[in-house]
Amino acid sequence: MTLFTKPMKLLTAVVLEQKSDEVVKSLLSLGVMDFVHLDKLDPKQMEKLSSRPSSVSRAALEDMRHRVEAMLRQGGRSLPSTDKLNVQDMQKPDMDGYRKLLDGINGQLTSLKDAQRSSNQLVLGLEEMQRYINEQKYAFLDLRVGKPSHGSMDELAGKLGAFGAVVTTSSSDPDKFISLTLRRDAAQVNPLMDKFGWTETSNADLQRTALNDAAQAIKKRMDEAVRKRGDVQNQVTAVIANNAAALDSAWTNLRLNELCDQIRGYFSYTRNTTLFSGWVPSEQADEVQKAIYRSSDGQCVIEWTEADAIPRSEVPVQVSAPKAMLPFSRIVQNYGTPEYGSVNPTPFVMVAYLSMFALMFADVGQGFVLLLYGLFAMWNYKRKPQLKDGMISRNTSQLLVYLGVASMIGGALFGSYFGYSALPALWFNYDAAVNGEALAGQTVTSVYGILGITIKFGIIVIYTGLVINWVNLFRKKAWLTLLLDKNGLVGGLLFGIGLYLGFGFAASGYRSFPANPVIMPVIAICMLLIFLRGFISYALSVKEGGTRKSGGQVVMDAFMGWLVDALEIFCGYMSNTLSFMRVAGLGIAHVCLMTSFRSLADMVGGAGGVAIYVLGNLLVIVLEGLSAGIQALRLNYYEFFSRYFTGKGVAYEPVALKG
């Protein structure tokens, strides 16, 4: 893992046209080039270049690949691993052959699909009847007890089967039959009953037992239908398994051709040469250059452009982080992409997020439950690669493992084990501090002490964000912003002065501020510098060819910018700092809830008390855990990221076999 985004270099190469296919294969094998379109060349140069249409369009390749994937999924098979993709095995796509393969398999599956569809419809109809019976919604059902006066019952039952009817013999009178259909099918069922001369019985006892007989018949028939549906699916799976090798081969070749065509889409051609360009991580530049030389037999010209020569906003960003940090990389990606050359935020987000969660949800036992559930979810997804992400996604399951460990560490520090102080706290007893039971001499003895800890934690987080911002601005050589921005050095100094005054005011018992004669002159100078920033920024803009404005407009713009920055510094910093009190609030709420459930359990006692205690813990784990996770995310995004993260970077997206 690197502390900053990875350095990049822009490659521009010209190769002989007849060598371009081999170059494409080499670049795809490496999978490290983020290609760019050559639309920024001089128009006269562009006139000499042309695109080269593929023999098969990428849309056709993609459509055929999706058809193959659908066939594999129908048989419950996973897609071939990208590890098996080898560009040396790539062949010209035989679209007619693939079409014949799929049509042949579909021909074998036609009758099975019809049987599968019939089974599904039958199961759905039976489930609907069973649900109406269980919910006692008899108005939706049409129950008849009797027998036909002419024609056989078997013939009638066969015709009623088209409407999903359940027909069985009465357990009380084998001479009588029971027919159960849905009321909405009455318009088709009634003429059929009349045709067979259905005679309804007047025996009240048979009517009373008929519903129970019908329910048993539904269960029996459903079991049989589910079994038949399973048998049909097994046959479908077997057919696709017999053709799995051909389907895998087709998918692999289609995917390879699709990726190669994607690369060719960035190429431009003259009569004899091919020109392309793309971004490559600096550490892999030599490897890419050697691959192009090797695949073109040295018949190429390669030029490298350093990223410093290109506007930072156009350079793609690759952030390096271990696979273990994937959940926190996703948190960063969901917010935006860092600017090129800036600090890698992932490790800082990881520490801040887990620390916040541990302070809000500190319990060894409940954290252990989160850890176990996260491990189980990860194991389940690994066992079933085709399983779609549920409410707890793959990424969330990995995050739960970290949150469980963080919660356990917090619980050990604060002495909480499923809401009980089973072992002495390593730092201070959170439960005792909240409930006013802390012993004299402990580190924290009241709620105010907990609030103080979270405010200090918030100050550390905000200043960490400011320092990261200063480093980023220094690397960008944005000296004016570094010195005079609200998140620059002047803003950090004013924030420090505000903290000095605030803590001094609290230390005096909220009676007076520190009497330091240096404070007011420093604040005045800082505010003057921030006001002058608008004029300096305008002067630099004009020097670089920017639009000139009237004197009054320049003054007004500078004043309005100064006013916004002043409000942000004096109100924004305070609100951001106090926002971290929500960390204490959730931690205190967690203790109060567990105290309530303990008291209820003690009052009820016995098995009922145990049930209340267990259900209370589960409720706290679900609701408090979710709330703590959301609040930790919010504090990272709005209080931490707002100090240094612009999210204006361009993501590095190389064309590769994996991905």
C-alpha cells in the first residue's frame, strides 16, 4: 500500500499495422493500460488517421456472450474463471457456430422448459390456495362436495386440472368427491360442472370435513409437484452439463474478442501504421514497453509523457490498498475518486471509521456476534459464488468482521460484556459513568466526561483532515490555497485559537475567556489575510489570461468570499466539532438500552427474563449496530472528508482480463 496515489505515465506508440493484433494481445495480457482516445491531436494530423471497423461488432459479441451466460446460469453453473482467459488461445469468433450450439441446446430443453413452466404454475396455484386456507380467506376459494351425475369423475378431474383445481375423495364418504378451485375461475368452472351434472351434497358433516381433506390433498399434491419440478431441473442441469465444455469455450473466446475489440476501439490507423495512447502506472512502464517491442518485433516508436506535463484533472488515479482493506476502499469510492498525486485516504478512513464505531457500540459479546455473522456471510458467499448480494452484501459481510473486532476492543476498554461488567474495564467503566455509579478516582465518572472524550476525538479527526489537505495542497503547489483558505494554514490557526478559547472558557466554569492579549490581533490579521485572498486570486487569474472585472465587482466578490469563509470558520468548525457529540450520544443510548433490558429481565425472572434479555441484545445488535455504522459513515463523509477530499479525480480503468 502506498501513502499517495500511484504515479502514472502517458504512453503514445506507433506500430506497424500488421503487428497491431499481436500488440493488442500483449496489452490485454498485461491489463495495466488505461487507454485514451486520440481526439486531442492537431486536426490536420487527425485527417490522416482512421478507425478500422471490426469483422464482428462488439455489440454482437456482447449479446452472444450474454446468451451463453444465461444458458450457463440456467444450468446452475458458474462462469469460467478469468484466470483461464489466455489471449494466446483466442480465435476468430464463430458466431454461426455459437448460434447453432445454443439453438441445439434450446431444442433439447424445449419439452423440459414446458414441463418446468407447468410445474411452476401448478406450485404457484397450490401455494395460493394454501395461503388462503391458512389466512382463512375463504371468500377467494370455491369449495364443492358432491359427485357428477353423468360422466366419470376422472374425466371431470382432468378437465378441472386445467384451472389448477384440487380434486380428492371425501375421507368421511368415499362415494363423494371434493373440488377446490379459486373463486376467480368460477366463470370457466361453473359451465364445466353443469355439463357433468355436478350434484352438491346436503350432508353438513361432509361440508365441515371437506376443507381439511382439501388442505391435505393440496399438501400431498404440492410435494409431488415440487419433486417433479426438481426432477425437471435436474434434467435441465444434466443437458447443460453435457455441453458445459463447449459453452465455456464459447464464453472464453467471446470475452477475449470483446476485450480486444475494446482496445482496438482506441486505435487509430494510417495506411501502414497504428497509433494508440494510454496511461500506465510508472512502476509498470518498462514492462509495457518491453511487451510492445516484443510483440511488434521492434518495429515501433514509443514516447512517454510524465504526468506533471498534463493537467492533474486529466490523469487517472490508482489508489493502492491491500485486499483486506476492500470495505474501506469501497467507502472512499462511494464518495468519489481522490485527485491525482493526493494522499491515499483509505488507511485514515479505516482508523477513523472503526474508532467511531468502537466508541458508539462498545460490547465484547455483541461485537463477537457481529464477527461471527460476518464470517458466516463471507463463508456463505464463498461457498455459493453465483449467489446474488442480499441485504448483507459481500462487502458488508467483510466490513462486519472489522466492526465486530472494533466493538470487542471497545467493550474490553469500557468493561461491557452483553451489557454486564463481567470483567474490569481496561480504560473506564462506561456503564458506571452513564448510570452515575462510577467510583472516585476513575478516569471518567460522568456523562460530561464521555462528551469531552468524543469532542477531543473529533478535534483529532478534523485536524487530521486539515493536515492531509495541507499535504495535498503542497504537492499541488497551490500555495495561495494552502496559506489562506478556510481549510488552509490560516483556517487551521483560527480553529486552534477557537479551541484555546473554548477550553479556557470551560476551565473557568463557563465564566470568562482566557485573557491573552495576542489572541485578538492574530484573529484580526488572519481575517485580513483571508479578505486579501480574493484580490490576490483575481490578480493571479488576470496574469494567467483570465477575464478582467471592474473594481467594484472585484471588491464585492472578495467581500462575499470573505464573508462565506468567515461563517464557515466560526460556525462550520464549531458545528463540525460538536457533531462528534453524536458519538457519545449513541454510546450513552447503548448503555441505557442495555440497562433497561437488564432491569426488565431481573423483574420478570425465570425463562421469561432470559428471553427478554436475549431478545433485547438482538434488538440492540441490529438497531444500534446499524445506527452506529451509519453515523460513523456520516462523520467520515461530512466532518472528515470535507476538510481535504474533493472527489474530482478520474478513476484508473485499464482494459484487462480480470475485472
